Amino acid sequence: RRDRYDRGGSSNFVYSGRRRRPASGAMIVDIENASPHNFVLDGEFIASGEFKAGSRERTIKAGATTRLEFAPSAVSALSGIVWYVDREKHNVYLSMALSRSLGQSPYFSCFAGVPPANLKSELKSAPIVDKAKPTKASDGSCEWIGTTDGVSLRIPEDVPLFMPATVADYQAASASQGVDSLVPVPARQEADGDFMAQTRPRDATDGLRRGLTTAGAGVASGLAAVVGAPVIGARQEGALGAMKGLGMGVIGGVALAVGGLACGTAQVGRGLMQIPVAHRGRMEEKVWDQETGSWVDINLVEQEYKVEAEGDDDDDAQGTGGGGGGASGTKVLKETEYYDLLKVSPDATPAELKRAFYKEARQCHPDKNPGDASATAKFQKLNEVYQVLSDPDTRKKYDREGHAGVAEQKSAQLDPSTFFSLLFGSERFVPWVGELHMAQQMDHFSKSMTEESEDSAVDPEQLGKRAKRRQYRREVRCAAHLREKTERFVYGRDEDGFAEQMSLEAHDLATAQFGPELLMALGEIYQLRAEIYLANELSGRFSVAKRLASMKHNAAIAKHGWHFYSNAAGSLLRAKRVYTAANTAQAAAAKKREADSGAAGSTDELDQESAKIWETAIDDALPTFLQTAWSYVVRDIDSTMKNVGRKFLQDKSVPWQIRVRRAQAMRRLGQVFLEAAQIEAAQQGNKSVASAAEEAKAKLQEAMVGAMKEK
């Protein structure tokens, strides 16, 4: 029969009615929905037990009472969490955690409107159901009372809406009361000093690895001392020196070995001490931060806010003056043609210039306009303009003297970032993979050489910190881009529309240089990271599903590493052949010059023959060199996307249920990328060695031409 409720207010919430007693361990949840929202099932994690037939499909209708029935398992009764979402706008949630042991009273917790931070943890802290008086949710969003066979839940008329935090919220909070008031920053563990924190093992496994490494290094150093000291002594003092060296080597070797073993043992001990801390950190979905030697929370919105606020390295180095960035209000410009082409103001910052260049260049890139001479000319002009304005010195000169002032610059310089962006997929993949590590390294090297040539002090430690910060910004921006791209799936619940939209974008990305390969790498790592997260959260850290997902991931990473090292070995062999061919050509040319010393034009002909031999050897080696560079890019994508996945999937700015949906969206996106890559690769077909060499040469030439800047 239908339930009857007598409510004279929350304090008079009393259940009345008769009902058959269910099987021991079963649970019935009767939901009176007084809100205007219709709820549909959005997700479930029932570790033990299951929905009874017909319950899973039921809609919790507005203004009505709905019954959900759960059946226990034969061994461990019932335990799980389920959550529903508003069918219309998907911004109101109904989250429940319930459990019931055989012959015991049930435990129950519920949240209406805004989901709890971690619904899984609520399963452990859910209170026992009270049949005497109603229990209010910890956030006051709903209330329930115990019944003979479960609970009777009431959803009030007014429930709060869930609105995820945005960067705009942080900007507003920063302007009014400071961003730190929104989300507390984890305390940094610096009591032991920076060295002790940075060498602290993550867990027992990390401690064992560090201990073995340290002990092995100590023993190896000791053996080197024992072997090396007598040799050095013999060279200096003969037999007597060898004996002295042997004695000193034994003493030093023993000391080094004992020191290494002691330090290694200490690291193993520190790792064992980290076991409870590591377990708690993983249970709370924290991430290990080696810089502080602690487990910390990730808040992607906060990280994005701070990254955008601090700007890029170029912004830091150039400030708001130095060729733009706010200083143009006090200076007279000769002309603004270059700024007009990029559609920016003369006081634009370097970051704004870069964004404007990519936006304009994307429209006229040769990849998107094959055979269009005017588009190619515009692209080259935009590249020339950007390279002038992106350099502080040439920008100042252009501001003072106009086009004539920079037209006299004849020396060409290669821009590493633009070169690798054009070589491996052009700028279209930048939002997905960021600036490649190879380009970052070359750019840092170029800047350090420039600083040395200007007689300025170059601090290697500072350069290393700058490189780490640059990589960190890359990861945050890629994670933020991934979050924006998956919102249609995560919040809109339009899974088919999301797949169609991403499929169109994937097919467009596949037409770029190395497009299928980049999509294949991204799709594979997206799927692997998502499967690991879902297995960990919905099956358990030590479950078979989690172990299989981890093994699959590790196998893929090992395969990519093998490809890189094998290609690197092949490149070394090719380089040796090029070197041998060059030497052979030079030797043959030298002999022929001696034989034909008096013949007219013989020198030019010999130079042409040598150049031809050299060019042929280079052409043969180019595909191998390019493949080696590409395999390095794949490893870079693997490591970068691993950290991007952590920021995206373990983002504490959204509840656990949203993180699960993100993982599902990430897995679906990986499938879409893999499908698009396979279709494009099949259309391209297999290429001959000759065509591969020509294509590699063409790609390098195009990238070099596009990355050359006039100075």
C-alpha cells in the first residue's frame, strides 16, 4: 500500500503504514520528492548487492513518491552509493550512500542539490538509521527517518543548485578578499628542510627503489675507488705508489660503500614510515608533490587562475614595458601596421601577441588552404610580423623606426617553438599537447646562450626552475582545455553530441602533419589514464580491473620507450653512414683534384659531386632522424598527459561524481581520437622509402621556413 506521512514540520516527521518485512539485508528507500525536479540515475557504485529488478530505471518524479529497492548479496549484504541528477538542466543532484549488514540496522546518508566532496567517503561515515526521529543531512538539504525495511526520505521544495567553480570566481574573490580564502592551500612540510623534504620517499616501494639506487651507487663508487686509486698511485710513484693507492682505495672504497648502504637503508626506512601517510593520501585522492615531500590536493581552477595571473616567462622577463605591455601609452609609434595585422593593440603583452598570432595563422595555414598562394603569402607575412614583435629588441626598433627599421635585419634565426609546432602537427595541437618539451629545451638553450653572449650571469639552478615552471604551466593549460572540451559530456549529459563534435574536430586534426600519429598517441594515453582512474574508484585499488589497467598502461609506456631507444640507435647508425659518406666523398674529391689539377672547371664539378653524395646520404637518413624525434615526442606526450590526467581527474574543485564523469568523458574522447587516427592512416596508406624520404625532407623544409625569423 502507498506510504502515509504526517508532517507538522521537520520535528514531527513520522512514518505510518504497514508493509511486508523484506529479506534480511535488503533495503527499501521511499523518496517523497517535494521539489520541482525530476531525477534520473546518473551513476552507481554498489560494492555489495544490487538494484532490485525495475528499480534502476525508475525516475524520481517531482511531487510524487518513488520507491527504490536494493537486494543484498549472499555473503556481505548491501553496501554502495547511487546518485541521480535533474533530468532537465543537470545541475541538481541527489546523492545517497547506504549499507546494511545481515540482521543489522541500515546506515544511510543523503545529499540533495549540491553533491558532497566525496560520496565514497560518505559510505564510511553514514549514520545509523534512526526510527524514532528524523535525521537531517549534514548540509541540511534533506531529511529521512528509519522504517521497518529501510528509510523514508523527503526532498524539500527548495534545493540548492550545483555550480562548479570558475576562474572568474577566483578573480572576483581575489579582488574582494583574496583568492586564498576560497580554497585553503595545503601546508608545506618544510620542518625537515628542503633537502629532507625533496628526498622523502613517496611510499615503501619508492623508498626501496631509492634505497637500492643509493646503496648501489655507494658500492659502485667504492669499487671504483679500490680499482682507480692503485692505478693513479702507480703512475705517480710506481710500485710504492700502487701500494699506497691500494691502501687509500680500500679505505675510501669501504667508506663509500658503507655510506651508500647506510643512506640506502635510511631511505628504505623512511619509505616504510610513509606507508600510512601514502595510504591516507591515496584514499583522499591526493597527489604526491616531490618538491614539498608531501601529499597535496589538486585544485585545477586555482592552478589555472594562478598560471594566468603570473603569465609566461616572456611576460616575466619583459614586464609591462620592454616593447609593449603597457608602455606604449607614453611612446610615439612610427606605425602600427604589424599590430593591425595581428589585430592587437600596440601595448599587447607577449602572451596576447602569441594568442593573436595563432588565431590569425590558423585561418590561413597552408595545411588548411592547399594550393592557395595568397593564403601561403599571408601566413608567411604573419609569421614575419610575429617574429619581429615577439622579440623585445626588434619590437622596440619597429616601434621607433617602423618597417624600415627591421627590414635591414638580414641574419636568420630559428624559433624552436614555432619550428616544432609546425613540424609535429602545426599549431592546431597546441591546446591539446602544449609546447613540446623538445621545443622548450631548445628555447631555454637559445636563451641561455643569448644571456651568456650578453655577459649576464646564467644561473643553471634558476634555468632549471624556469623550465619546470614552464612545463607546469603547459600541464595546467592542457588540463583546463580538456575540461572545457568535455563539459558537454560531463555537465550536459549529451554523450552522442559530444562524440560527434569531437569526431569532427579529430578528423580536422588528423589532416595536420603527424596528425594521425598525434591523435593515436593522445587517444591511447587518454584511454589508459581514464581506465586506471575508473578501475581505482569503481572497483578498488587492489582489484583485478585496476591491476589489468595498470599493466596495460605500463606495457604501452614500455613499448614507446623501446621504440625511442631503437630509433635512437638507428639514428646513430645513419649518422655514422652520413659521416662516412662525407669523408669518402672528400677523399675521392681530393684524389681527383690531384689527378686533374690542370683541368678547367674540375673543382666546381668535384664540389657538385661531393655535395650530391652528401645530399643523398642526408635524404636517406632523414626518415630515421624524423622518426627518432617523433618517438621522443610520444614519450613527452606520455609523461605530460599523465600529469594532465591527474590534474583533470583528481581536481578537488569539483565533487567526486563529476570526476568520475570526467574519466568517462576522457575514455570516450580517447576512443574518438583513435578511430579518427585509424581512418586517416588507412586513407594515407603505406608509403615507399623514397616517398617517405621526400615527405620528411618537405616537412623539415616547411617547418624551417615557417620558423625562420628576420632579425
